[in-house]
Amino acid sequence: MNGKDLIGKRVEIPVHYDLWMRGARFGKVTSHRHGKGGQSAFVFVKMDHPHIRRPLKVWALDWDYMKIL
């Protein structure tokens, strides 16, 4: 799956993320960044939970574990 294909989609974040365990499970993918200098690519997910203000960074290795809603 390509990160650019995820932009604008509603997703459930992977279950092994700490925010998922705290109850913030759903959000919308807002942007994609390419990895550089030994880093993996990632997407930013704006969470629906009212207490989470900062976008969550989901690394490319975890994209297979995200559920697209």
C-alpha cells in the first residue's frame, strides 16, 4: 500500500499503538512524508478523540495493520 493512497481516508490505527489502548482509535490521514536518511516513510493521522490535538505519526511498517473504514 502506498502512503499517498491513504490521504483523506478514515482509518483505525494499529492496535499496538498506545493511543489505541487509551481509547483514541479512529482518525483521518492528513499527509504523507517520504523517509530520508535511513528513516521509514510515514503518514500523519488526525485523531477523532477530542483530547488528542497533535497528529499521530504512523510508520510505513505499520500501514498493513491499519484498517481503512
